[in-house]
Amino acid sequence: MAGNSRNLFKLVSMLLVAASLYSAFGSLRGGEVRFWISLCVTSLIGIAYLILFLDNEKELLKAKKDAEVPPIPDDNSKVNRFFLNNCPFPAIIIDEEGRLLKKTSGASEIFPEFREGEKLSDCPAAERLNYQPDEDQLLRDFEWSHYLVSKLTAPNTEEAGKSFTLLCFRDMRELDSLKDQAEDSRNYVAMLIIDCYDELFSKVSDSEKAQITMKIDKLFEGFIERHNGLLKKIDEDHYFAIISEKEIKALEEEKFSSVLDEAHKITVSGRFPVTVSMGIGRGGSSLRESEELARDALKMTQGRGGDQIAVKYSKNDSRYDFYGGQSERMENNSKVKTRIFSDNLMNLIVGSDRVLLMGHAFSDMDAVGAAAGLCGAVRAMGFEANVCVNEKTTLARPVIGRLRDRLPDEKELFISEDDALKRMTVNTLLVIVDTNNREKLDSKAVYANANNVVYIDHHRQVATCIDNAVISLLDPDASSASEMVTEVISYFSAAKALSCYFADALLAGITLDTKDFVMKTRTRTFEAAAYLKSLGADPVPVKKLFANPLEQDILRSRLIANAEIYRNCAITCLDKELPNIRIAASQAADQLLNTEGVKASFAIYSGGGAANISARSYGTQNGGTNVQLLMEKLGAAPGDGGGHLTAAGLSMKGVSTEELYSRLKKVLDEYYADVQSIDSRPKEELHDEPELTSEAAPSDNAAPSDDISHHSYSNNKE
């Protein structure tokens, strides 16, 4: 009722009361006229009052009816049953024990045999379905089968400690299908390159070069066309392509073997098979970002020796997927890159107040020899330089001791980590040798405090590589870091003033990694050795640096005696952590490789609080084995394992030697199963192909590390 009606109703009520009183008093004095007048007035007022009263009641009833909430029908009502039976959404209501109270008709399709009163845990169709109530009474979503389940728990107000839980099911198959279609249609950038292009065609006539490049062009064009992509040649040896996610998945299933194998069938001068590499930027929010990732991936393939595909997912993620990388690429005899690097390094040295040099953890003769040789060359030019080395863990004590004995004037040539940190300034130049893995440095603290970093390395590039280097020299074809440093200092003006003892240290590093100039040598290896000879290096005292104590020879013999042959591989294992075990294991692996019929050798040992492997092979030629891929595949995380095709290592913490031994056998089974599948193909398909197109290294162990025990000759005299 409105405000005016209420006021009028009050006024009429008051008048009615007054009229009644007046009539009562008037009738006492008499008078017929007055009586009838008062009666009429009273009657009119009473009628008006009655009309307003009825109207007021009617409005009150209407207002009350509008304000009332309709009662919720009980569980047995027809309305409730109608909604439960005809609701298109699958949903069930259960109690705190998982007993079914109600379910919609849609839920009958998911749980056809689940009846009221039964427990959800007894229903086979509800396996691994989380039906436990939540105390916080918040709506929660979780995945189950192909459904997205929404769970809401409400307390039972009638019984303490009891509750009801509503589970609603949304079928995500159609949505997932649309997501997959959208993901498969995403386009990514791929960069392709012909490996060692200049060296490959350096001695080929223009007509033959044109024929071979035309074959390569047709190979790439056919490859991209079959996979519904777009290809554009941007240089004589570089190609740009766009390919979808769906096609990349298809290529992953075949491990990109089609393009790698077909490239091997193209030969130069009838002798040298062509190898190609590809970098794919499988990520990024745009094609431009994908192109940047593809360039990084392509650079990684070249740092790992070529003949492979690298896939990178994110700028901020060091994860890569690798495919291929089996063959040994053509020897690179060009020194242009080394000369340019040497000039740039000289400019950095001139602009620095001090040069610090450092190798990898458990530094060997190659790391220490390369660092000491470059340190001597820098000092010969009149600049301050020191080698930071951990003398407690180094395996190159004979080299360090000989330099200290023969060069007493070269004070503080080798310094500790603490001394290096005290001497460092913002203008200090840090040169890292024999590793590109920031996780395997001899001193991570020195690296973390360096503003200017340079590295020289002959290992294949890793995913956890040093990514803040001002300049770098990476050559997987080189035999050793000492060979690379020898070439670098040959361009220094004061190189002739280098002491013969520094030359001996460099020659010892080359001798170590080439196993007396037998393994992984090239023309430039012997040129570097000849240059060191011209500086006064003497092979006789260098050979004496490799003398072993009797205890070490006994330990090596013990490892060899424990060896067994598995799949044409020699495997030895020693669980005890003993002095000189690291060196003895590497030497045992080298010697086991000389056993008749052995394709690869593995020495497993305990050291440094981890289980370790030292692996050797003769490479992929002549039925050999790529031990680098084996160690990468065996590793549990990036940086656990890696090295070279012929010499690699692995270090895993939290794993026993027995467990590592079992894992190695499983990896060998998978590796040689692929070899047999390739050998069973028709011979015309194997023309000029390497023995094996490798598996992809998983993303979580795709990054190889420096083989801290990959050298056969070292000494660790106590």
C-alpha cells in the first residue's frame, strides 16, 4: 500500500471513532433528526472504512505473496525427478563415503552400472576418480579420463561430520581435438645448411659443383614439398623453410632420417658424402621469434659437428632435441676463423688489466696444457696472466710440477680459486679452455664474477654452453684444445719468445687427446705439433709425463680383468672409490678397445660421490659406435653425459654403479636394435650412408658435457 493510502486509512479510522462517539452522545439528548443525521454519517464512514479495509487486505496479501520464496520440492517430487532424469550434463551426488545418492541421466552413460546406495570405489568405471570431499567447500576442477571434473562439497546440516559432494563431468574430447588441430596448424621456421660447403667443393669443377648443388636443391625442395612446407634458398649453402607442427611430429616419428639419409647418397667426387643440418624453432609467439630459435638451433648443429637436426623450443629454455649426428664430417683445413679469433683475442687482451685462464673440472693435461701455453704467450707479450686450477682435483699434476720446476721465474703461474677471485676486477679477461659447458667448470665462482669471457673448445657444443662469451672458438674437428691454442698463439707477434716448456705442455695436451697421434688427428694436428717442435718442444720429456705409478697400473689391470663382452662391447665395473680410479678407468677403456671384435668399451666406476662411465670407440666408420649419443641418452639431465663420437663420459649422482651398469645395457639394446633395423634395409638404400641414423636425444638429457675422464693418459701422483 502506498503512503497516501495508509494516511487516508488512518484518518478515516479516526473520523469513524469520533462519529461513533458523537452519535452515542447525541442519541442520549434525543432528537429524531439528529439521530438520523448521525446514523447516515456513521454509515457512510463505515462503508468507506470497509472498502479501504478490504483494499488494504488485498494489497497486503499480494505483497506477501510476492515476497515469499517458493518451497523447494523434496527429493521424491516429480519436478526433482524430471530434472535429474532429463539433465543433459553428467553429474552425480555422493556422500562422504563415496556412496551414490543421485545421478543424472547423462551420468548413466559414464557409470552405467553404478546404482544408488553403491560406493564409487566399487565401480570399475570410476578407477582413479578422486571423490574424496574437500573441507574448504571450494569448487575444484581436475582431469579424469577425457573429462574435466568439477567437484563441490557441502556439509550435511542435519548430521555433524557428514557431507555431500557434487561431481560434474565435462567431456573434453571435442575441445582437445580442436586444440590439437589448432596446434598442428601452427607454422614454424626451419633453417637448413650444407655442412662444410667450402671444403666440400674446394677441389671440384664448376660443372660438377652445379650438378651436385642442383641435386641438393631438389632434395630439399622435395623434402619440404612432401611435408606441405615452403622453401626459399637464401644463399649458396643456406635455405629457409616454413613447416607446420603436424609435419614436424611426422618427421620426429621417423627421426628425420629421410632427409639425412638422402643427403648421404649424394657424393662429391664419388667419395665424400654430402651432409646437411637443420635447425627448427619449434616455439615462439610469432614467425620472427621462431626464426631466432631456428638460427640458434642451426648454430648448435654446427657446434656439434653437423649432419643432424636440432629443435629448440624457447629462448629462455636450454632444452634441445637432437636427431642424427652419426657421421664424422669432412675435415676443415681452413684457418681463417682461427686467425680472426686470434686478432680479436689480442684486442681483448690489450684492453684488459689481467688475463685469467681456466679449464674444466678435474682438469687434465689438455685443459692445463692449453691454459698454461696461452698464459705463457700472454706473458711473453708483457701482460699479466695466471692459470686458475684446483690442484686437489686436477689430473695434470705432472705438467704443473714440471712448469714450476723448470720456470722458477714464472711466479704464481698457477693460482687457486680464492687467489683468482681476489685479483679479479671489472676489466679482467677470463679465457676458458677445453670446455663450453658452464656446468663443468673448474671454478664456477670465477666464471660468475667475470665480466669478459672467452672460450676455446674442441668438444661438441652443449645445451648448457657458455652463452655470455664475448668471442669464442669452437671446433669439434680439432683433436684437442691444445691444438687450437697452438694455432691461436701462432698468430701472436711474440709467439717465438714462448718458452719451450710451455710448448711441451701444449704438446702433452695434443698427445693425450690423440692417444699418441692415433685418434682424431687431422692435417692441422700434425702442423700444430710441428710448430710446437719449432718452438723447442721435446717429445721425450713429454712422454715421461705419462708415466704411471705401479698402483695405478694394477688398478687398470683389475678393471680389465673384470670386463665382460656384451653386444660386441667391453664393459667393466668397479664399485669401490679408490685413488687414481678416474685415470685408471679411462686407461682401461682405451685398452679394452683394442680387444678383438670390440666396437666400444665402457669403464664404470665410483668417484666424486657419483657413478661414472668412461666410454671409447673408433667412431661410426667401419661398424663403429657413437659413444657420445650413448652417453647423452644414458644421462638423466642435461650435462650428465657427452663428449665425442670416439671418446665420451658420464657422471650421475644418486645412482649406484650397478644401476648404471643395467641402464647401459638397456641403452645398448636400443642402440643396436636400430643398427640391425638399418642393416636389414636393401643395400641400394644404404649407399654412402653411415651405419646408423641416430635416435633423438631426449629433452631432459639432450645436452652433452665435457668428458672429464675421456683421456687415456694422465697422471695423478700423490
